[in-house]
Amino acid sequence: MYKTIEAIYDNGQIISVDEPINIKRSKVLITILEEEPEKVRGISGEELSKYQGIVKSFKEDPVAYQRRLRDEW
């Protein structure tokens, strides 16, 4: 079973934010989130204009589109 919790890593210890962790031993995957994310530089209209026409809006129902793609396989 997979379970996602919010916790704080503090000097080698994992401290649960919401509820206590009632697991004695388990394999874990840890993602470290930066406390302050890096600032993203602004993108000018000039830079965006070179991508004009690449992304198009779907006029077809997304579910029908996926079915059609699977039928091609």
C-alpha cells in the first residue's frame, strides 16, 4: 500500500506534520522540496512568439481522441 504524508526532515529525523507515523519499518521515497523556490525569470512576448502555432486547441473530445489513437496501434 502506498501512503503519502507531509513531514519535515530535521537533522536526520523525519517529523510528521499532520498525524503520527504508525509504521515500525518501511521502504520510503523522499522528495526534498526547497523552502524558497528559485525565482523564475519572466518570458517576454518576443520569446513566446517564436512558439506561435505549435500548441493548438483541441476541437475533438479528449476521450474520443485517445480512443482514436489507440485504434491506430
